[in-house]
Amino acid sequence: MPLGASVDILVYGQEAMWQWLPIRFLTSGIVMLLWLILHLKPEIPFYRLVGIMAMFVPALCMCWIIYSKDGAVSPYYAALNLVMLGSGIVMRWPLVDSVAILLLTLTAYGIASLAHGTISDWSIFYNNVYFLLLTGAIIVAGTWQYNAVRRSEFDLRYRLDQNREELERTNQKLREMDEVKSRFFANISHELRTPLTLLIAPLEAMLSPKPKSDTEQKELLDTMHGNAMRLLKLINDLLDLVRLESGRVQVKEHRVMVKEFVEGIGTAVRAMAKDKRIRLETHVDPTLGAAKLDSEKLERISLNLLSNAMKFTAAGGKVEFNATRDGDWVEFDVRDTGMGIDAAQLPHIFDRFWQADTSSQRKFQGMGIGLALVKELAEAQGGTVKATSEVGRGTTMSVRLPYVDAPEELEEPPMVETPDDLEMGGNGTTQEWISGLYRRAEMFPAITSLQASLRPIETGIGRSRKPKLLIADDEPDMLRFLKSQLTANFEVLEAVDGLQAVEKAAQFLPDIILSDMMMPEKDGLQVCRELRERVSTRSIPIVLLTARADEKTKMDCLQAGASDFLGKPFSLTEISVRLKNLVDSHLYQRELAVQKQQLEAALEQVKETEVLMVRNEKLAALGRMSAGLIHEINNPLNYASQGLHLLGQVTDMLPESERADFADTLKDVHDGVKRVARIISDLRGFTRMTHETSQVFEFKPVAETVLRFFSHEWKDGIAAEIHVPEGMEVRGDSNQIVQVLVNLVQNSIDAMRTKQYPDGESPLISISAAPAGSKVMVTLRDNGPGISEEIRNKVFDPFFTTKDVGSGMGLGLSICHRIVSEHGGRIDVRSQPGVFTEFELEFPSPDARGTFE
């Protein structure tokens, strides 16, 4: 707008330019204000009206200029085209707003033209209006086209987002289905392979040439029969699900007396409830009579629900089986006082293959098809099923079926029989025998008895010389079979879950462990990891039994620390051979470990003996040398003493001026002789072999004696200090403690000779002592080169030395360590390389007699 003043001055002159320039700036200001409102307050209610005003204000400015000059024939109509074009391109209006801008612009132009006066040239006016209309039409069409394209893009993007979300949901469902499938095949592999193993392994045992007693054969046959029934029931459930999914299930209605049916089912499962110590109650609405129902499917539903309720109800709990009438419906309820189901899991419990606990540590086995089968069978009869539960309080499963009175002529189903009433064979047809077999499988107990689930307690373990084998398995039949077959070669311990397996392994330390992979509390992999982390059980070989034979499972077993693994079904011969080989290897390794410990102990004893021999030999040699020195030096010392005495008597005979010097010289010689005599006396005491570690002596004279041994060193610039309280006593052998201090001082002197001291610092050895409770703390410190950290922990090792060959045997500090230890004390070293080395020694104080004796 302000730049348009250049057009004003060229078309209308300078006067017109100055007249319209304020209007142009005012227009720009208003437009900027409206734009700020749009950007800073986009949530204002009339934002579209503000936007139209922002584009219409420049049009009003141009119409004012047209009105004030030339009117309809003014060339400034072109500016209105620019305003409309700018609004269409910049603002991207909706179609209605574009039409509004066009109409407002045309109206403002018409008013400005008419208000200016009579239109002098209608052709020019028509020309201007035509091009304004044409521009407006193009803007409106372009806006419509642009918005149509945007709408199309929005629709496509919206559909794309919907498709993407749908794909994600589908993908999620596929992943969930894949997980369900994987869990299902893992579970079905375990559930089918375990009974299959207990069919093949006992059969192999019976076919072996080793004779079996009648009792053993009966136990094997019972195991095979029970697991064959279990396998048949699992297969029947799977086949029923397939039939229900394919829609080939037919509803066969019978005349069912509800009261007799409920009581019959209760009688059939009462033995199962009694075995688990669960109270079972049945209640039937008196108004229920004969109903038209599919008795076979209703029986499957009832048995599944009751079996499920007793599985999750602990001993001492209660299960109710009730039948009530609700108008045209009959409702069968199974209530238990078990562990309950979490509210988040309730919507899924009737899904196929779904299980609340899918881990390998789950306590309750199953394939996740029992409740799904209940739902399918109920819906096949036009009914429904629902569940209500409270964690820790129990669960109620309710099945509602249409209730229709059954006519008397309708066939009645066979009575529900108990397992004891069902015969193994019969004289009927093959079809009747198969039907009876299916019913026996359906009535077969699907839960572990309370007696079989009890944690076994071991007694009399360790009395046999046979290797100990720990068997861990939550399947009572598998545990009983393995124990019966392996007892001949092993002393068997039993564990019914992973927690007990870890506890018994740590308690009894078996020679080998045979564990199932899927167990409650802790699975086989967790058992392996925990036993490998413990020092006492780290080397015990572990064999895992697994129903999964894929590569990942094998790698998981090996990574967890398993020595070997066997897939189900397994060969009894193979498992016996593998266990024997692993046990033999383990026993050999144990023998080697014992022999290694014995050899290490013998080697340590040899080293200690060698140290003692060297020490005694050194002391003996020192004693012999000292005895000779004492003998050879004592006589000259006596002569020197007598000579000094005689010289002292002639002092008075000397001139007065020479007496003082003569007396001083005589005194120096006399002090030197006395000093040599004290050293000889100290050396005599040092070489005396004593072991009086209980004697009490004053420590300061001992420290002074040690420093006198090195008096020749103090002349070379090495200083020595003693900081020991007067009268402080130590309990022990003074001669041995002198030996310790002599060794330490000699090492300090040798080390300080290798260090270059800066100006103002000289070699210094300091011996200090102070009481510390029942001990006396002695510290010997030097300002030598120090000891590096990597060799600090080795300085007390026998034969360890940093000196050159021939300069030392590396026994000095080792002997010191042994002497201090024999006194009931300790010796330690602290050092800072380049600064200092400090040996700390603890000796018993006089009142600490009992602590080391």
C-alpha cells in the first residue's frame, strides 16, 4: 500500500500523492493489526470475519481513491483485481468467503463510481466491471478447485490413516494369534508328550529282559492306563473344538430329569473332591422337573466346570453345583472358594487356548480349552455362559440354557455313572465299547490328588553308598515312575516343584539332578541358574527333561547351565546311561579336587617347613658366629679395661695442662669399650634360642638395642628416632621381636639407599609404639621409595623378593609374619610410592595373657 504512492505521483501528481499517502499508511496499519489478531488470537469466535476484513480494507482504500478521482473511469480498478487475487492466493478462502470478497469488492466499486458523479464513459465502466467479474470468477473457481483437491487429499489421508490403524489392529491380532498359537503348541506339546512318555517308558521297562514282580508290573500298567486315559481326554477335547468350529455338532435332546442329573454328576466327582479334601454340595430348584436338553453336552459342561473349580480350590475349601430356574431358562452354577480370577482377566477366560498363567513356572497345567469348550457347547444349545469372581474369595461359573418341558415319550439318557461303575470291557458291540471308553476318559480325574502333591520329606538319606540323585517333577506319575526305575542305581531324593529342588540340592548336595523344565514356583531353567550361582552346588551336573525340542529351548537349557537335556518321550535306557556317565564324571572331578587340595596343603607345609629350616639355620649360624666373636672379643676387652684402669691411676702424674685432654681421651676410649661390651651382650641375648612368648618385657630398651646394631649406618647420614613411652611393656619373646625389628630396619636401610633425596630431606627411620586396648601397636616408618601396589600384597610371601640375585632369599618378611602371628598379633604394611613405607605390628599387652595362650 505505501509503495503505491509512486503510482499516485506519476498518474495524478505530487498533490494527490500527499493527499492519499496518510490513507495508504492507515490502511497498512489496520491490515497489520487484523493480521496480529489472527495470529495471536486464532481462537477468537469471529476469526473468518476478521480475515475477510483484513483483505477488504485495502479494497475500501482503493475505492476511496477511485471516488476522489475519476470515478468509474479511474485506472485504479486494477488494484481491486490485485486485492481479490491476493485474497484468493494468500488466504486460501473457503468458497463462501471468496464469493463474499467478490461481492463486497464489486459493491464497493459500484458505490464509489456512482458516488463520484455521472458516469461519463459507460464502455470504460463496463470494461472495468467485466474484468473485475472475470477475476472474481477465476478466484472463486480456483478456490473451489483448490478446496476440492484439499478435501480429496483429506479424505485420502483419512482413509489412509484408517487403513493404517486397521492394519495395525490386524497386525496386532495376528501377533496375538501367533503368540496364542505358540503358547498352544508349547502347552499341547507338554500336555501330550508327558502322558505319551509315561506310556512308552513303562512299556519299554516291561519289555526289558529284566524280570519284574507282579507288584511292579501292576504299577507300570496302572501308570500306562492312567496316562492313556488322560491322553484320550485331551484328544477328545481337541476334536470337540474342531467339530464345534466346523459347525458339524448336532444337538441330541433327551428327557433329562434335572435333579437326578445334578446328583449323578455330584456322585461321579465326589471321589475326586474327597481325595483333595474339598467339600462338594449340590442344590436343585424344586420347580425343575424333566427338561429337553442334550445330556451328553451338559455332562461335558458340568464335568469341565467342576474339574476346573476343584483344580483351583485348596484343600478345606468348598465347591457347590446348583441348578435353578429363571423363567424360560435353567441355570447351572458352579461356585468355589478358590483363588479367584483377576477382573482384568475375566473377559478372556472363555477364549480358546487362553490361560491366566502362561509361564513355564505355572502351578496348574492345562491347554486352555476347557472353558472355551464349555462356551461352545453352551452356545450350540442356544445358551450362554458367564463368570463372576473375586480374587481370594472364589469364582462362580454360570451356564444358562433354554428350559423346555420334555414330553414323556422323549428318550431318557443313560444315568451318569461313577468311575467305579464303568467297566473296562464288555460283551457289547465295538461302538458301545468305544463309547464306554470315551465316558471313562471323560470321568477320569484331571487333577492331581492331594496325597500326590504333598512335598516329600527325605529320611535315611546318606546311609547307602550309591550316588544321590535328586528328581524334580510336578507330575506325580512321572516322579513315581522315574524313582521306581532309577532306585536300583541311585539313592533317590524327590522334589515336587522348583523351589523344593533348589532347597534339597543345597541341603543334601546330590551327585546329579534330573529336573523337569516346566514346574511351579521355579522352572527348570531358574533352578539351573540358582544352583550355578551357589558355590556348594555349582559343580553338580543337571539334566533337564523338556517337552519342547526346538533349537531355542536347547540353547536356553545350555545357557542356564544345564549339563544335558532330554526331550519327551525319552528312552529309559538312554536316560540311565546319560545319568551314569555324568555321575561318574562328577565323582572323578570331586576326587581330583580332593587330591588337589591335599597336594596344595602338602606343598604349603613343605614351604613352611623350608622357611623354618632356613630360619633355624640362619639363627644357628649367627649363634656360632656370635659365640666365636664373643669369645675372641671378650679377652681383648678385658685387657683394654684393665689398661684403662691403670692409665686412669697415672692421670695425676701428668702436667696440669695435659690432664684435662688426657682425661677426655681416656673417657672416650672407656665409653667405646663399654659400648662394644653392650653390643656383645645384646648379641649374646639375640642368639639365645628361646620361645618364651609369655614373658613380659619393656619395649623401649629392645628398640634401642635394635638401633645399636646399625650404629655404623647412622654415620652415613641415615637418622633414626624412637618414640616409645617409658615403662611400656609387651608380652612375648624379646629375642624374636628383636629379630623382627632388625629385619624391618635392614629392609628400610636397603630401600632408602636406592632413593635420591631432594635438598633439605635426609633418610629417616622412626620406631614408635603406643597401647591400643589389649594390644600394643608398634610402627616402623621410613621415608624411602615406598612399595608399589601390585607387589604390596606379596611382600610376606615366602621367597618373594625384589632384590638382585644373591642379595636376599625373600624369607625375611615371611619369617617376621610368622613370628608376629605366633605371638597372637598381626603385621601389615602401608605405603605411598616415592613418599614412605610403614609397617604396623600388633603385639599382646601384658594384660592380654589369655588372648594368645
